Amino acid sequence: MQKQLLPILFALVCFLASDPATASATITAPKPVIGESKLQISDVVTTQLNNLSLAEKIGQLFIVDADVSADALLVPVGGYLLFSRHVPTKAETLILTQQLRSRSPGLPPFIAVDQEGGRVARLSFISRLPAARQLAALRPESVARVGWLLGQELYGLGFNLNFAPVMDVATRNENPVIGDRAFSSDAVAVAIQGVAFIDGLQSAGIAATAKHFPGHGDTRTDSHLTLPVIDHSRDRLERVELLPFQAAVKTNVDMVMIGHLHLPALDPTPDLPATLSRHIVSGLLREQLGYEGIIITDAMNMRAVSDGFGSGQAAVMAFKAGVDIILMPADFFAAYNAMLVAVQTGEISQSRLDDSLRRILSLKRRMLARHHFVQDQSTSLYESIDSPSHRIWLEKLLRDKMEYDAEPRN
């Protein structure tokens, strides 16, 4: 796999040499706050951990549907996922994200959305991006700038996490769920363009998510409805499906989402989704590929998991497999209580729980620093959403013009 990654790294050097967000009088992208080292962040996180009760720690492991009311939650949760029904207008979206953030000011939640572009776009009123397959025709530096533009607009609305990009390799035309959501049927092209999009998104202060590990591009079925099976050999998986995720790991993507897929070559346990497999989550992603960021499940209310496992059982199995965040269990309270009991009885050790919390709280701390750095720009960021300058700049980018501006201008 190392040799196959060389052309990807070469291409990345070519476009990363130019920051997708250079100085501008109109909009300035968030940049990391200078002043807090990794050691300082670690000290802050240790203090936070020591001040959390067990119940509060368990709450941080979940991202739930924004429909779940604050009164129904036992403790502050790790975050919320917003869908189209929650975000009909720009103004209502900003109000909602502010309300969600105010629920737990001491532990700022992840405010997440699925905004890939193309047919997966929950926000209809921001700049309209084409599907990844169309973006793949652009140069990587243009894809990075598109990711940054999207990140700017999400940031202006109060989001801090986007479940994008899709890093699957679309090698099966009849795939019912991926299709043009993937950049290409070529693994190297997916890796190059996906990493470019990640770089742009994260440079704008939005956490990116590489999905759906270890690869949903060659399935015949939709994991929302059933458990897809991928029968390829390990050699084939390493050459194709895993290659883009290895590139995402090397570019320090903030999150990797595990897909609900059965891959006998990686774990022969019958009917076991990758989400619940220690061989795949810990053995492959964490240990073999060396990923140190946050591992999140795909939505746990999808039938690929929920048809075979109860909410509590699935949450505990996923966490024991190596997952850090459990996304949208079918029954949040059953999942929460099962995790609580698993820690109380020693089925899950306190040290294992704290390992995940350190990753979660560290990212939140870095994002909180980004928020403080750009809070004085929040009004201009909000007003720039789908503005004429953004639309014109995006149009130029999508034509891949050599002479496009480094940033949108009025």
C-alpha cells in the first residue's frame, strides 16, 4: 500500500503548497489559534475529564438527532445531527445551532450536518455544490477551495462538523446508494480529490469526516435497508477500497466514519457489520493504518445494524470494537444505559472510556479555539452565505479557470 500512496502524496504536495484560504479583505478563513500547544490542550482535557461524572462521560459518546429535546436527555450529549426538516431557512438554522450550543456551554457539542453536495445536501439555501463526481473533473487545488467555501458557509451558520467527503471508490455502477457521491471509480483519484476537499473544509474550521470505511463503493445493496456484503480479497481491498482512507489518515482527517458493511476477508464472523468488528475498527484502522483521530459509526438506526442487534448491544459492541462516537442509535436511552452499565460492571474499562473522551474533548478544544479566533467575523461569514460574490467565485472554480481569485470578492 505504501508504494501505491506515492503518486497521491506527490499530488498533495502540488496543491497544499498553496493555502486554499489566503488573505482577503472580504472573508478570512479561520486558522489555528497560536498559543495552545498539544501539551496545553492535553492538560485542559485532563482537567475536564477529572471533573466529569461517569454519566456525563457516557453522554459525550453520542451524537443524536436534533429532534431529541433537551428535557428528554439525561446529560449533555456529544453532539447533534441536523436534517433538512430542522433547517428550512438561514435565519432559523442559525437560531437552532445557537440553541443547541447553549444546552451545554461547558462542553460545546458537535453541530453536524450531511452536506456533501449534489443529492446529499441538507441545506438548500447555501452555495449549491455539484456532486463529488463532477468535482473530480477539477484540479485538486480547486476542489480544496470548494471545500473551504463550503466550510466558510457552514461555519457562519454555527456548524462545526460535516459528514463529508465520501471516500468510497465507485466501482459498481448498480450501487444503489453511492454512485456520484464518490469522486471516481479510480482509487488514486478518490484519494487525491478527497484529501483536497478535507484540507479545504478543515482549513475553514469545520471538522471533516472520511466515510464509509472500509469502503461502500462496490456494494449491491443499501446499508440503510440491509447489510451489504463485499466479498473481495484482502489484497483487492488494500489496492482499491482502503487506499483513499489511508490518504485521509495521513492528512489528519478529524473523523473517520465506519460503514455498516460485512467484509469476510477482514472479519469472517458471520453477518457482523464492520461497525462492530474489532478486527476492522481497532486492528485495521487504528493499528495498521495508524489513525489517531475520532472514529464514529454510521447512523446506528440503519437496518444493516438494527435488524440484527438491539440498540444497547450494538452500542457496547461498537465501542468495544474501537469506536469513539455512536451516531443516532435507534433507541438512545437503551444505548446510553447499556454503555453506562458496561462501564460500571467493568465490561468496558475506565481507561478505554477515557481514551475516547480524550480524542473527543481534544477536538472540541481545538474547535473552541477556532471559534474564539473568528467570532468577530461571524456576522460577515453569515451574510456571505450564497452571496453574489460566493456564487460568482464558485462558478469560476467549477469552470476550473486558471485566473480565478484566491478568494471571493465583492
